Amino acid sequence: MDGNSGFMEAGFVQVATTQGGGHSLEFFAERIVAKLIHVSETAPPPIRDQALAYQERMYQVVLDGLRRAVASDRAYFLKDKEK
Amino acid sequence: MAITNAICNSFKQELMQKLHDFTLSTGNVFKIAMYTSAATLGAATTAYSATNEVTGTGYTAGGNTLTNITPTLSANTALTDFQDTTWPTSTITANGALIYNSTNGNRAVISLAFGADKISSAGDFTIVFPAPDASNAIIRIA
């Protein structure tokens, strides 16, 4: 597609639903990382592999942070209820 | 009755009349409303309507306010994006959605087809926007 070939296109959303509770921490970690880094399917393999490895590392860091945040919030909530 | 995935024709014209601004914080307010399978939405849709809009626990008519992502350029393609949006603790059945500009007369932007009824039951109903790149972003101009 060159700069003179005009088009306007709509992307496709996905829907994620749950029953009887909220999404898992893994879901949120995946979505956060997806917003922070996107790896092109057409990137040269060495760059793509490195980016995917970085993406996986980010996922683990974000997931760990979310777990700590939830645990901290629950501890605060429980302590607050004891008062 | 059907919901198709399409950029609304009126939106294409209105862009040239500078009636839509997707800039984060300083731009217009865009909302997303969800609809049942009885709705008809597509390129010919021109504005938000409450007809056949979803009803259910955790859902308010008019839908959720979206968080804009300031448009960017990827090579020859201009694109914009929104943050994912969730209706928490909801009981909803929806077949599609409409993004519209609530700052400017509820003008329609894009109709979104889910492909089937999607259901939340005392849980989260989340719309996940595609990767913000030149091939997948929710609105792309090249």
C-alpha cells in the first residue's frame, strides 16, 4: 500500500466475559503487556525473537506486580475490617 | 436485523468537517454502547440510538465512556486506539456495539460486530481493542 492508495478500515474487537466473578490476573497482565508492546509478525526473525522474549519477561513482571498489589489490597482491606 | 463491522459513512464525511477529535484528554468524548441481535448497525448508521440497546445489571443506557489514545502514524497509515473497557459485575447479553462521539451530537463512528451473542453473568464484560498497528487498529486510514 503506497501513500497514494487511500482506504479507511475498521479493526475487530474481541469480547471477554466471565460468570460469577471477574477476570483473572493473567488476563489483565496479558492485556497490559499487549498495550505496552506489540511484536510485528513481519519483523526479521532475530528481532522478533528478542522482542517476544522481552514481551514474555514483561508479562511475568506485570503479573508479579498485580499479584503483589492484590495481596496488599486484601491485607489492607482485612485490617480495615478488623477495626 | 444485523450488526456489521464497519466504519460509518457519515463519520468519513464528518472527519473532513473536523467534527471528531480523538486526542487524549483534550479531544472529544467517545462512548461505546452495546446492542442486542435485534439491532441493525453498520456503515449506514449515523448516530447513537437507544433502540435495541442492551439492558441488564451493571449496564447504563449510553454505555461506557472510552479513553482515547491520541492518533499516531505507522509508515503510511494513520491509526487510533482506545483503552479496553469493562462492565464489571454485570449480567449482559450483547451482539455488537457502536462507538459514537458524545461531545458532538452522538455522531456514529464505527459499528462493531461481536459475531455472536456474548454473555456475562454476575461477572465482567470486557471489550478488548485490537493491536494498535497498521494492520489491526480499530480505525485505520492509509
